[in-house]
Amino acid sequence: MLNDRKKRVLQAIVEEYVNTAEPVSSKALIDRENLQYSSATIRNEMAELEKKGYLEKTHTSSGRVPSEKGYRYYVDELLKDDNISLEEVKYISEKLETKVNEIDELTKITASTISEVTHYTTVSIGPRTNEQLIKELKFVLINPTMMLAIIITNTDMIKETIIKFEEDINEKQVETMNYMFNQKLKNQPLKTIDRPLEEYLYDEMSYSVKVIKPIIEQIKRVLAQDDQVYLKGANNAFDLPEFNSLEVAKNFINVLDQKELVEDVLQSGLAEDINVYIGEENQKEELKDFSVITFRHKIGNKDMGTIGIIGPKRMDYSKVISVMKYINKKLKDL
Amino acid sequence: MLNDRKKRVLQAIVEEYVNTAEPVSSKALIDRENLQYSSATIRNEMAELEKKGYLEKTHTSSGRVPSEKGYRYYVDELLKDDNISLEEVKYISEKLETKVNEIDELTKITASTISEVTHYTTVSIGPRTNEQLIKELKFVLINPTMMLAIIITNTDMIKETIIKFEEDINEKQVETMNYMFNQKLKNQPLKTIDRPLEEYLYDEMSYSVKVIKPIIEQIKRVLAQDDQVYLKGANNAFDLPEFNSLEVAKNFINVLDQKELVEDVLQSGLAEDINVYIGEENQKEELKDFSVITFRHKIGNKDMGTIGIIGPKRMDYSKVISVMKYINKKLKDL
DNA sequence: ATTAGCAATCGACCAAAAAGAGTGCTAAAA
DNA sequence: TTTTAGCACTCTTTTTGGTCGATTGCTAAT
């Protein structure tokens, strides 16, 4: 356990380092109001914090930098989560009141708002396809060999796909299929469309395989489709000093370029609304030098999409988390 | 006009520079089979090419680098457009044979294939919304206050949107609207949905404004929506030595981050299938240090989407154009 | 328990020197 | 007349050495 003064020192170092991006010296802290000690005293505390693993040095005569353990302690125990200004509150409120027709759009707006307020890069993704229910399934005949299938989920997400047939079908048949498919699928999770259904349809329906097969195949394909990852503020990253290292910048772009990786990260979050992953805590090798904060937006129990912030380990955790918590409250009120 | 030997020298310099990214010295060329002269002779030719503006020096005692005029001459007069290997041909063919249901997907696949073969960053966009015809407009009632509008274009692009009403409507009304709207809009360009139509509908249709207004507004909104820009291989750029300059890398990311800018560039191309813009030839200030090659994919007269390659001015024009030409031919055969 | 003071360490910065690459030009060769 | 060898000159890159300043850890005093 850390004594009170050590906590104050650690907090001051994290905050100072987040601000300046320079290793923090004992001298840099002595002006703080809650640290009225000489530099020598601070130095002794820093040495002990280092021994315990909360701080690191880049070389013998440099100032200290928080270790990942240090950041973690800060996030868990020391962080203020009301670090948000009046202007920010106002700006966010305005943004969130934009009228949207689809939930997807709300996630995008939220993501870009977070990016604008925090100046970090955000990625976002809509609700998880697999967990949603089918609220409505509609087939619309376009011409004798083409039909449009529309799936509307309980979160009002729309997925649509064209289905082509090798033989002509008519309106009557479409109506029947509409009935049959809905019978079986309505209020079911999307992942229901799997083997058992396929068998059922082959068995129970009177249409030829030539008609049924393309429908199931195409619907499955659309559902399996990668969810769209939305990226905002990638260039903000380049204003941060850590991105002056080409190595780091390269890794960063590399991460953002791999949509599947980003998707995985966003999908993998725990049940919490807000999750913080610092450096090595990230599952993905490519993210070991970054910190990621994910924010899962729910209405009731319904997953409405996930937003992630990717930035340097020297991230302003306090600001980001404050903003997210405020947005979370605001969304619940909507 | 350039004499034959000067052409050979210019070509050799461009190719060498594209390969090595280092200013080309007179000595570096003397091993070429079609340049069997001493370095002094080459040097004299280089001096003259420089005086004519085809080459540049970074400082008095450096090798030569092609100027934009030099690249332009190379692209127009010297470039070989069959610079494509058997493996590449095979790889491309395979990729293009992927079955797709929507034209949009074909553009994406083509874009990523080009990126994979050339190792440059590609951006792409579907067919221009405004120029397409409405092949089919369908309204589907979801519940008494919600209707789905589906627009299918002549390139089989599907645009759909949910429309919410303040008062209940019934199946009968939807059918009538289906008829009325189709009557007016079928086989019209999408941009038809503009003021005149609005007036017409208000005048001629018997439904209240409360019903008509949200439909038109929402359809307009969807059509005005930014076309989705698809990005592939952004990280490839960072393997190129010019991106070791942080300045350049930053500009590059900045360009890619501005979807509207990229969209503009892709939409602005001339009537040609393939257009090359070298440095200052780009309309956009932000692209002055890059080269862009756009590739418009058409079937008949129908615009099917545009793909752009963004890279350094020291781009392998020959490779890129060879690949695009091959793909173009291949697509025409499909 | 805290602090003043000081030697020791190490990166950042700078200037000078040395090495290297390439050109332009002149004069000789073809 | 065209081509080439040779060399002085220019400019960049790399290396070297040395100073400066920031910061620490430790010791002894408060």
C-alpha cells in the first residue's frame, strides 16, 4: 500500500507527465500546493515509488516517467472523473441532440464528439450483429429473378441484400416466403440463421432448392459481413510528441489500417461501460505501446455500439473518462 | 524535342530513382545496356536535361532527380504499360472472379487488389449517386408510423432509409404512394428529387403535408449522404522512404482523414479511364507533394465507381498503369 | 523525518574535422 | 565533331571531441 504522500507524488507525476510529455524531475513538483516539501524529500519518495514499480527512468540522470503499473494505480485510485469544463459540457450536449434516424448514426456522432473534445483518435462500430433480434424480415420482389431481402433488428438497424434466382418467381411466392421466414425468425437473434433453419426450410417448404438456397446463403453472407468500423481524428495523433517517432507513427497507422483488429478490440470489451487497457494490458500485440479506452453504449440491456479511443500510454485518462461518463449519463437521459 | 539518347537517359533516371529513391548519379547509369557511354557523356546529357527542366538537383554536388515535368514526359512518352508479371496477372484474375451481388463490392475488391499488387494506398468510391437513374423505388410499411424507402439504381446500388411519420398510415396509402412516386421518378436521375418534384407532390397528391414532407426530406437526406470512401493499404505508404519525413507522413494522413477531400478528388476526374496527376497538377493544395492516379471503372457508359492511388511523386507509374490497364481489360470481359 | 549541499552521471548541443559522393570543366582521344 | 579521362571544387554526411545543464543519489547537518 502507498502512504498518502506517495499517492500525491504519483498523482502529480502522472498529471505533469500527461501535460508536458517530459520526464518529471523532483524540482518540477515542489511548487504544487499539496506537495510542500523540498526536492530532496520528493526525490526520496520517487526513489521508493520506483523501487515499488510505479515509476521508471529513461537513464540514470533523467526525471521519472510513470510505468504501466503507475498508470493503472492512477486510473484505479487517483483519477478525478469530473475533469470537464462548462464549454465542453455545452458542446457535447448540443452534439448529442442531433436528430438521427438510425442508431448507427448516434454512435458515429458520439464517436466524433469524443474525438473533438479529447483530441484523440476514435474508432467505433455499431451494435453487435450476432446479439440482435430480428424485428422484421421483408422480401420485396424487384423483377422475376431478383428479390430484395430486408432485415430490421430490434435496435432499428437495417441490413439489406439483393438475392438473385436462377428461375423466375412471382409475387405470390414472395408473399409465402415472407410468411414462412417470418414465422420462423421473428424475434429471434440473428445468429439463429444457421444450420437448423436451413434444414427446416428444406424440409418444410415446398419451393425448390434453387429458390431457397440463394436466400439463405445471401442472408448469411450479409450477416457475416464485417461491421463497418468508423474512424475519426486519426490526424490528431500526429500532434502528440510520441508520434514524432516514426516507429510509433507507423505502428499506429498499421493498427488503424487493420479493420479486423480494431473490430476485435471493440467487440472484446468486458461487461463494463468503460474499460481501460494500458499498454501490455491490451490483448493485441500491435497495441502494446498504446492505451485503449472503450466505451460501450447501451440502452437498457441492448448493446448500441462501441466506441474506442486509441492514444499513447501517456493519455489524459482523466479527461477521456470524464467525457465518457458525462456522455453516458446524457445518453441515458435521451 | 528530346533526342533519342536524352529520352533514354531520362527514362533511365526515372526508373532508377523510382527504384532506389536516391538521386541518380551519372555513374549509376553506365551499366545500363542501352546507355553504353562514359559517365562524362551521361553527365553532359543530364546537364542539358536539367537546363530544359526535366531534371533537378538537390544541391550542387548531388545526383539528379526527375522534376514534375520530367515525370510528366516519362508518363506521356516513355512509360511501358505492360509492366506486369505472370504471377500478378494470375493473382488479379483470381481476385476479380470473386462473385459479388452489388457493384459497390466489385469496386472495393478491385481497389484492394490494386493496393495489394502495387503496394500503394488506394481509395475508392461507388458510382456517382447524382448521375444514376432510379430503377425502382419501393416503400414498405414496417409499422403504422414507420416506413422503409428503398431506392434501387440502374447500377443495382441500393439506398435505403427509414421514414417516420407523425400520424398513422396504412398499407393502402403506401401502395398509392408507391404508385405515385414511381410514376414520377422511375428512370429518372436521382438528382431529379429536387424542388420541382416537391412542388408537384404537394400539389397533386391528396395526402397531408405531414405524410409527404418526411418522405421527401428523408430521401433527399439519404441521397445527399456522403458516399462511402473505402481506404486500403494506408500503412504501405510508411514503407516508402519519403514517409520517413514526419512532415510528409503527417500531410498524408491528413489527406486520408479528410473524406470530403478524397471524395472530391475521385469525383473530379476527366472522362478518361485512367488519369495521372503529378504533384502540382493536383487541384487540391494538400496533394501538391503527392501523385494521384485515378481509375474510373465503367460498363458501357455507366459509371461504376472510381479508384484512386495516392503515393509519392516518385511513384512506379509504369507498374500502376500496367495493372490498371490490365484490370480494365479484364473488367470489360466480365 | 526532513533538508541542504555536492559529486557523479548522462543526454543534448555544437563546432570542427574528415570522408565521400558527385558535378562541371578542360584538355586529350577517337 | 563527339566522346572520354581526369581533376579541382562543392556540398552533404559522418565522426569526433568537448562543453553545458539537468537530475539524481548520497551524506551530513538540521
